[in-house]
Amino acid sequence: MQQPIPARNLVSPVMVLFLINAMQVGVGVLGFPRYVAEDMEYDGWIAVIVSGLITSVMIWVIYDILKKGNGDIISINKELFGKWLGHTLSFLLLTYLLSVTMVVLRTFTEVIQVWIFPNLSTWAITAVYCLLAYYCIVKGFRVVVGVCYFGVLLSLITYLSLIGPIEFMEVRALLPVFNQPADTYLPAIRTMVLSYLGIKMVFIFYPFIKKPETSLKWALLGNALTIFMYLLVSFAAFIYFSPNQLSATIWPLLTMWQIIELPFLERFEYLAIPIWALVILPNICLGLWATSRGYKLIFSINQHQTLIVLLLVIFCLSIVFNTRDLIDRLNTIVSEVGFYITYVFIPILWIVQKLRHKGGSYETNQSG
Amino acid sequence: MKRIKVVSFLFSMLFLMGCVPTEVIDELQLIHAAGYDYIDGEQVEATVSVPSYKGANQKNPGVIESETISAIGNTSKDIRSQMDSKSPKKLENSKLASVLYSRKLSEGGIFELIDTFSRDPSVGQRMLLLVYEGNTRSLLESHLTIEPEISRYITELVEQNTEYTDLPKTNIHVFLYRYHQEGMDPFLPFLGMSEDKLQVKGLAIFKGDKMVSTISMDESFLFKALVETFSTGTYEIQLDKEDYATFMNLKARTKYSLHYEVGLPVLTAKVKAEGALSEYSGKTLDENKIQEFQVKLKEELKTEIEQLVKKFQELDVDPLGLGFQVKTRTRDWDMDRWASLYPDLKVNVEVETTITHGGISE
């Protein structure tokens, strides 16, 4: 069994709302309407809702696994699959989480380079992020949660920013609804679930929550908040852009921000992108915190040193991926892997755990 | 010790951040307006207008005048590098407020020229695209007495007319939206010279990215009423020779509905207009007279809207977005089938008018 987490490091169950929401909302929001529209045109908002609901079910499954296993994913994997196989699986999962962090960081770096500082080199941006992340994580999980809290609050500017483009919105464009053939639904939902993948982080931070079993409702609420934001953003994008125009727009949300003119600021995106830089930060902090903690548990090494190594790895890798094409491909691969982890590995884990429970071997394992 | 190391490392990072090339406003040449002219099938001439601050010192802000730089080339990129070679300061797009295309160039198609702007994140989505009947270079080079900076003059002229008179809202976003939307064609404000004043002459109507026709400022009010949810504009009607009235701030909105007659779509446009008489040439303006104007306004709006729709159908262009109206009311809409239906589409126009009051005197 693992060491219990000291009570002063625990956070209250409400914070799960912010953890889940902060992990889901990231660079994806800036671009997802285009991908759903590619699959399902302007009925895409249906996929946004359905995939959000599917994600809610997955959150319930994850909580069920964690409740029975009473620990984090590393101890559960170890119990169910034995030391070697279990640790290998955990290692792969953590590596996936690390690559997600990398992708988020690299994608947002690209946004900064395209929109604000075309001449700023990648390493400078990633270095700042790595230092910030280090500064947060080194002080422990509670600070990371604090970052998530502020990240979520800052992401609320999205709602305000959608008021701006209303002037040019063509609501009729959403009609007629349910106009797409039935076979477009599945690909669209599959595309859309990728935007909700952040939920796997629960596997690591679960033991850090006070009375974790009670936090399920907050996790679901956090997910509901994400659904709501995605829904509004996709509606806005659909009625602001015409279909072919949207498919030529890489970051619809950013392009929508371009139409907003404030009395004291002619170009809103120069305000919004720096704010968004702080919305991205929780993604990176939480990802790095989770992976460094996970590796620490697997290899019984110092978390602080692991963190520094991971930061260096991320820093170097993000410099290697330097073209739009590479970043795109990286994005596709990582989200593909994430899809299979969430919708194949987790259900298998759930079933295996169920079977173990029925066989009664669980109790004997626990003592061993 | 450890803390000092960390702090000094952070500080060094801070200084390294300064390695981005700075862009000081004094050292930039901010483009305020640009114009494109037709040279031949392959080449275009581009002219940009940049402000020059003459005689400015600490006490006196001086006069802002515009200067121009022109270049001829095949593509926007090619032109840009030529312009850079003619400018002592770095040219910047971020304050670009209006882009003019000459009529001749617009008739050949301008999508590629617009597309370069839509790819550039420094260009705002509210940038105006305009069609000018003559040579845009000579317009940008001209000096008007009323406002020495021509680029600002053009932008304000169009903005004023959009906000208070008959011009529908336009900018690069609206153009691209309509260009890419099925069942809709784009339009742009059409400018021209009358005597020595620059004037908004109406709208340039496009088929795809090629300009095909223009409509006058009077028609533009009807146009605005048909495409915008809420629109205000000015409209003048005449009862007899000497008996005419002007409606300022005539508010109009249109609701479309669709039904089928023998398998063919029939579109009904219900226009509601509401406004106050603000100018009247006759002697007394009583209830009867207002009633008379109301009926007259109704008839006139109806026939003129019908004529406008007919005109677009004959030209086979759809700037009103009638196709879009049908598309959003039809399942499994087919663009090709629509294209063959459109010229003979039956459009019913119904007009409802309300005159709220007759000004401050009877």
C-alpha cells in the first residue's frame, strides 16, 4: 500500500470541478468548431452534446474504478495486473499524459507565434512556461489546484467575448436541424470526444481529495461546464462563419475575436490571447505534476528531480517539432492514443476489476 | 545559495526575452489604405497610402497628409517586396482600414487579392473592402481640401453612410461570409467621383468574386431593408410635382417565408417599414395627407423591391441571399438545382408601412 497523503495536502471536493474543467478547456476550444463542422456541418452541436454526455459516463466509470481500488491508477494497475505489467501500463499512461502536455504547450506556442510575436522563437516561449510550471508544481498539489481555479475563472472571458460577433451573426444558418445523414453522427462524435479527454487526470489526483467519493458530482459539474462552453462556442462559430469559410479558418475563436473592437483597444485578440496563455497554464502544470508524481511512485524516485528532467524533456521536444505539419500530426497521434486509452483501456480496466471482485481474489491481493 | 542561483537564472531569462525585434511606432510605416488597379490580365498595380507627419514638433502637431507607394506585380507577395524596397521604414498592415479595387479589376475577379488579407492575422476583420469606379492610384494620390489624409476620409465616408444612411454593413468578414455561403453572393460599397467630391454611389454586386453590376444609393436602401435584420435609411417619395416628402430613419425589416406551388418554391418577403416624415414640401400635413403618404410609400416600396429582385434574377446574381433563405428552409438542398431555379423563382413582396409622426410642426 502507498503512504497516505498528509491531510494538509488535500483539497476539498469542490475543487474537482475546476480540475476537470481546467484540464478539458485548453487549446482545443480555439479550433474545434472547424473539425466538428467538417464531419457534420452545422448539426455539429449535436455531437458536442452527445460526446459530452458520453464523457460524463466515462467520468462515472473512472470514479467507480477508483472507489473500488481506493488509490490512484498506479496502485490499481499493480493490484490488478501484477507489478510488472501493472507498472508498464501505468508508465505508458503517464507518458501519454506527458505528451498531451507537450502538445498543448507546442500548439499554444504556435498560436502566440502566428498571432502576436511572429519573430519570437519557440524556446523562449516554452522556457517561460516551463519555469512557471516548475514554480507552481514545486510548491505542491495545492498550488496546482489554485492555478486551475484561476485558469477556469479566466476562461470565462470566452462567454463575454462571444457578445462581440453577435452583430454579424446569421442565426438562420443553423437551420434546418437534423439535416445530416445518420452515418455522419458517429465520426463527428468520435472527433468531438477528443476535446473532452482531460478527464484521465482524475486517476492521479484522486487520493489528494478529501472524501474523494463525494467529489463525483463536482467532476460531473465540471464536465457540464465544459459542455456548455463548447456548445456556445460552436453555436457562435456556426452562425458567424459560412461553412466553407469555417473550413478555411484554423482558429475560429481567435478569428471571431478579431471583430471585437473596444473603445480603448482596437484589437481584442491582443488582450484575449495573453489571457488565454494563463488558461493554458493549468493544463501544463497539472500534466507535469501528474506525470512527475506518477513516475515517482513507479520508480520510487524523487519527484522534484523527476520534474526537472521532465521539464527538460518537454522543452527539448517542443523545439524539435517546428512546423505546422509536424504539430498537426503530433496532435492527431496523441488524440488518437487518448481516444483508445479512454474508450478501450478504461472499460477493460473496469471489467477486469469487476471480475476480480466477484472472484474474491481482490481481498487476498490487498493484503499482499 | 540555491535561491540566488534560481533568481539569477530567472533574471537572465527575463533579459533574453528582449531578443524579439522591437517595433517602435515611429519607425514603422502604417498603411492606412490600399488600392488595386488593373494593368493587364496577369498584373495588378497596388498603391498604399501611408500618413506623413509634416512640420510636426513639440508645440505643433502639424498636419497629417498621406503619401503613396505603388508597385506593379503578379501576386500580392511580389508587390509587397517591391513596396518594401521603396519604403525607408517597415510597412505594417495592422492599421489598414480600407482597401479599394478599381472597377475594371473587380470585374475580372478579386478573390486572390482578398485572400491574402484574410490569411494575415494583423489585418482586422472590420477592414473595409470597396470598389472604386476609376483609378484607385490617382484617388489615393489626390489631395482633398476637406481632409488632407485621404485614407481616413474614405473610411469615415463609408462608415458614416453605413451607420446613418442606406449602405448595408460591410467589411472583409461580410464579403468572405457571402462569398463562401451557398445561395448568397457578395456585394461591396461602390465609390465614385461626382465633380470633385468622393461619393458613395451605391453597391457593387458580385457573382462569386467578379463584379457584375451596380445598384444606386436609392436601391441600396431597399437592399439594406431586405438583407439586414434591422436597418435604417432615408427614403423620398413624391405625390405630385411639388409635393414630396422625405423619411429619415425609416426602419425596415424583412421576414421571409417559403411555400410550394406545383412543386416549385415560392418565396414571400414581408417588409415592415416604420418611420417619421421629416421633410415635407407642401403646406399642411394633416392626418389625410399622412395617410396618403403611407399608401404611396407602401405601393412604391413594393414595386421598387419587385424591380430590384427582378433585376438580380435577370443578372443571375443573388446578393439578397434568397437561395440562403430557401436553403435554410429545405431539407437536402441542392445547389445545382437551385442555380437552375433561381432566374425564374417567384418572389412575392408584401409591404406594411407605419408613419409614426410628422415632425415637430404641422
